[in-house]
Amino acid sequence: MDYEHARQRMVRYQVKGRGIRDLSLLAAMGDVPREEFVAEQFRPAAYRDGPIPIGYGQTISQPYVVALMTNALRVRSGDKILEVGTGSGYQAAVLASMGATVFTIERQVPLAEQARQTLERLGYDQVTVRAGDGSVGWAEEAPFDGILVGAAGPTIPTPLLQQLKEGGHLIIPVEEHKGMQKLLRITRRDDGRYDREELGEVAFVPLIGEEGWEPEHRGYWQ
């Protein structure tokens, strides 16, 4: 399969064709080999318009969802970004390709190790992976220019708000009503208050952890 051709078609039709115009983001998604972040049997489907399972009840998000969330984060080269929910490492690779330094946390230890190995093999040296509870953030590396959460919580975790720089953005899906998640952009103002914007309805796996759901939680998506 010609992955390069499939990748460029993905960018043209699934990302740019749906209104994403950030040139740095488009270039990153046209450069990162998404097929390297899924199991071999799923590689022919790496650029399809949908999520792909990666094990442990997790998925690699649909390309447009990756683009939507990254675009909302307003990434600039040199930014320090926290990602909650590493998964296979694809989102972290996109952020790194845009010039960000990325700290990413994955709850599932085997996924964290797999992502670390993949990112190292592909040369994404500015990504640091840690296994742990992402709902409490990464206090020793704070503050962050941006925080991106790839799982839906019941509320916005207070530690993530506290670890955001003034002027920084937090992108997070929140299940505000049973069976309904909304993607939010939270911006920390200079006066310490926060602005909130709703970016649309989404469907993510649950954010499990101290500041998220209990481990036994099962959302409508299962």
C-alpha cells in the first residue's frame, strides 16, 4: 500500500477539506506516519475516516478529531504541551512535528511503553512518556502552554487548570449529561480566571483517575 499517497489524501479531504487551515498542523499530519502507530493488521486502515483500536479498550482517534483538537490548542513552535492519554503516541508525534515539547501520560503501562518505543524509533526526541494518572497532570513539569486530554471526564480536573500558563489553552471532552460529551476549550486569563468555549459534541473513552471517573465506570460508548 502507498502510505504516503494515503496520508496526503487524508490531509486533503479529511482535514483541510473540513476547514482546518493551520499550515503547521497540515504539514505535521502530512509528515507523521500514522500507520506506524497501529498494529500491523490495521495498517491498511490507518488513514480511514474513523478511529482504530489499539488494545486495552483504547483507540487512535479519527484523523479529523486529532486535527480538530490540535487546531483548538493553537500550538506554536517552542510550546510546552501536556497530553493526557498517550495511546499509541500518534497525537504526541503530531504535536512534536509542530515544534512542541511534549510531556504525555498514559494510564495503561503496556501502551505507555509501546508508545515510548515507537516514538523513540521514529526520532521524536522531544516527547517524554510517563505511565500514570493523567487526570492529576504532571506538576513537576508545569506550567504548560497547552494541555490536551484524549479522554472524557465528569468534570474539568482542577490540577490541569492549575498547571496551565496564563494565556494557555486546555482542550478536554467532558460528559456534562448522561450520554452526551462536549469538547471544551478552557483558556486561562491573565487575571487568573478562565474562559470556556464549546467546540461541539464528541465521543471519547472515559478519563479514569483521581480527578476523573472511578475504574469501574462504563460510559455510553461501550
